[in-house]
Amino acid sequence: MPTINLGKPKSRERTVNKQLYQDFYQDPRWRALRDQKIRDNPVCEQCEARGKTILAREVHHKIPFQLGRTPEEIEHLAFDYDNTESLCVPCHKKADQDIRKGKIPSHFVTHFIARFMQDVFCRNLPSGIPPFFPLNFTI
């Protein structure tokens, strides 16, 4: 009798992560943010920097929200207008591939230096100070 290969079973973690992504991209807040970004900047930001005018079709998180360490930081990264950029499909694919390959954009470095400084220097902040620095924190 022939054997049917159904492939490797999916790990529970992968299935949970996929569901979280699907839930996020169906969130009305994300849809509103995405629509606003495309309305405000309908041209691919990376192409525009190279002197090309290509219509943006997608919105990309400059710093992936999955890198947040707390639910509050994840939500901040996910819904921060300044953490998004309008991109055409080829530029968005390249940006995602670069992240998967471990290429580190400069805005990642700034973000992680700010997180490091927070961890080292700001452990006992008074209650009125926010728990993490904004993404535009400069050093």
C-alpha cells in the first residue's frame, strides 16, 4: 500500500505565532494605521530615496513589533505610525528578506542601543517616566 507523506508536523509554537500574526493584521487599529500611512505617503519610500516614483502597496514595520519584550512594547511597536514605512511589493519583500538574513538596518541599532541604555541606567525610574524610550530616541 502506498505511503502518503503529509510533511513535517507543524510545531505548536509556529501555529500560535501564525495565529497571533493573523489576529494582528485583522485588528481594526492596524487596518486604520495602514490606510492612513498609504494615504499620507502613497509612494514607496525606499524607491523615492533612490529617485524613483513607484506606488506603495504595502506598509512595513521598520522595527518588527515581535521584537518587543513586553506586551506594552509590542503594542507600541505595532501601532506606532513612525515605525512604519510605505513600500512597493518588491521593496517590502527585500526588507523582509534582509531581516531574515540578519542584515541589520541602522534604525534597529538605534532602537537596541536605547533599550540597552534603559536596561542599564533606568531600572528604578519614578512612576511618571514611560517604561521604554520612543523610537525616535537619538544618541
